[in-house]
Amino acid sequence: MSRLSFTRRIAFTASASLGAFCLTVLPAAATATPAQIATSKTNGVAYLKSLQASDGSYAGPGLSNEWAFSALAAAGTAAVDVTPGGDATKNARSVYRDLLATAAWPSATPVVTDYERAALNAYAAGIDPSRVSASRNLIGDVYSYWQTAEPGYFGPSGNFNGTVFAALALGGAKTQAGAQRIPQSLRDALITRIRANQHDDGGWNYGKAEGDAGELATTSDVDMTGAAMAALCVSGVPNTDADVSRAKAFLKGKLVPSSGAFNAMFGVNTDSNGWAVSGLNACGINPQTGDFLTSAGKTPVDFLIAQQFNPGGGFKYLPSDTTPSAYASVDGLRAVAGGGFTAAPPAPVTVGAPQWVAQSAFVPGTATKLALTVDDGTGALKVCSVAFTPTGTTTTLGAVLDAATTSATPAGCVSAVTPASGTGTLTALNGKANSGSGTWKAGVDGSAFAGAARGTVINAGDTVALRWGS
């Protein structure tokens, strides 16, 4: 199997970083100078702009170029500023948002990584992933793939990459204010599963390894090691953590001294190198110093820049290639620019264009989804996507919980709510009642938890978390 077909399987078929996901400035001591990196970014952005279709699109049926949004953002270019022939009515952000809002997207048989990929790239494009349109909430879409029988996994556990990219999307695509929108209990569940799938050699692969000694003993993949270590770090794990250090050591062991490249499953190539560097970037680990400066004075960033055609700006996939690859160019530019698997959108230069676009209110009568977690304090976290049709421009926590009793995916997130009507304080949920200092509290989009009441106002796209405790 070719490296490209492997990437396709991971990124778009069976499957598919912030704070530290967007390290856009490398220190002067790095072997690739700031001037070289700046030139690489300028030329790389120019090449990615050349991939835009005449209708303004990057994404389309099958394997497409939408990952360009994550690379453009890391390199400091806003998607709304990318236009075909200067036609602002066809800017890349608006066209992508329109695509994500259509009922037919992504397909009749979607997989979880469709929504994770979209959340990462929508965020980078300046589209709030939970507020794409009146009917599209990508965070809610991802929540619907929670595995009740195997908590912490998203999508079939055999496709472990679906869980890795869930962590990247849910932890990386923050709120417009830069806050974590999901509760720490959910991040912890993801961390537990990612740790359990770490191979004996310190890396990861795209398939499930947890509980299988034979699989845990197999050689890891450079690409998925970069993605999984990024997933840990974006979920709040520090880069001094033992498992992150093991991943770092695995990557160090794959370095080719003469070039600074990583020797990946399919040999030396730009995509694998880009994913590994993005993982290091996400964890705040400099890919140009210390363990990643070879005995020949080369680093992974040196290798990536050597793979770039200049002034054309595209990156080749293999060192022997004579033409650029769109996918290699995305992975290469994002890594050289200091990014992980997404980046906060830059401020646009287009006059009047906002940094963010988002659905501001519910549209009465238009069916939508909200993301909901319920933590009763016993460790039995419930995660679901709640489908409902609002009757006003806002709704209430009570209405969301009532809908969750019959219209949640997966089912069972909410079985009973007390009181069953009105706007008063929530006194019991799923049979767990308030008792002494232990009460039900609600948080919205990562806000501090406060007393939960049925009348608490919920707005379009809010990520709702309920927690029992003091």
C-alpha cells in the first residue's frame, strides 16, 4: 500500500493542535533560520492558494484539500482572505461553511472522522464548529459517536484514530474566546483511552491495541504517534508526562541523521514528517533543538524545507519526486509554520470581515443538535448528542434534558429529570438527587459550574455539561 493511500484511509475513510497547537515562532537557535521559515510560509501559502477551485472551494466529494485551512491558519492567512481571482463573494470560508451546512454533507454513511476533520478545519477557517448553521453543530455530531459500551472511544474502537481525532477536535477547536468548550471529565476519558493504546515502543498506530499484548508489541507508526501525542497534549497532558516522553523517544529513534527526516512506515516522506512535527509542535517540543538536532546538524524542519519547491511553494511527497503534492504541501506547511492539526484563525485583512462567523440564535422550527455530558460523580460519564426542534431563538436547560430522554444519540444520556416541568432548580437527574453539599451543577461552553435550573438559558451551539458534586 502506498503512503498516500494510507493517508487517505486514516484521514478520510476508516478515520480521518491550540495553545501549544499554534507555535508559529521558532527560536533563533533553530537550524532553519526565521528568514528561511518565513520564506517557506510565504511560498507555501501561495501554493495552497493556487489549489482553490474557481467556485472558491477546497473541499468536495471524496479526498479533498480542506486540510489547507489548518495550514493556512498556522501560517497566518485567514481563509476569508483566500479568494479566486479576487472575488470576495467566493471566499474560501464562506464556501466551506455553505458546504458543511448542507443536509447532504458529508454522505449518506458518514463516519466520525468526517465530523472531526470538519471541526478542525472549520475552526481554523474561523467558523465556530458548534455553530456552523441553524442545523449544523459539528461538536454535537462528534458527540453522537460516543461508545457507551467502551467509554472514551468515539466511533468503532477498532479504528483508534477516530478517538485520537476526537481528542484533537474536541480539545483543539476551542470557543471563540479561546476557552475549552468540553469538560475535563470528557478530556480525561479520552486521555485514558489514548494512554491504553500506546505501544510498547512508545508510539501508536491507527488501529486499536488496548488489551492486546501482541498488538501493543508491534512497531508503531510515525504519523499516528504525532497525532496521538498531540491529542494528549491538547487534552491537557503536559509535555513532561511519561507517556509524552516515551512518544518523543520513539520519534527520536526514527530520525535519519543525514537529513533530519523520520523513517516512517512507508519510508522517508513529507506527510509522515509533517504529522510528527505537528505532534511535537502541539506538545511545545521544539523540533529543531535537543533530541531532534542530528549528529549531522539536521532537523525535521530542515528536511521539510528541503522538500519544498521554491518559488513555487509546493512540497513533494518523496525526496525523489519532481512535482509537488497537495497533501504533502498541507502537511509540510502546517508543520514548518509551527502548527499542530488546527490553529486559531488569524485576523482577516479583508475590510469588514470578522475573525469568526457563527449561527447566533436558534431558528424556530429548524431541527438541530446540542452536545451534552452528564457526570454523576461515580465515573460513569454519559456523552450524547441531543436532537430537538427549538420553538424560539433560545431554549432552556429543562427543554434540552427533556429532549434527551427520547432523542439522544447514543441513547440513555438522560432517563429522568426532577422537577419534570417549570423553571426551578434541578433536584435530581437519572435518579441521583441533590444531597447536602452534593448538587447538580451546569456549565456551558467550558464556563464555571453553577447551580443547574430548568430555566437556565441555552443558546444555539452551546456545549452543555452537567456535574453532580460539591
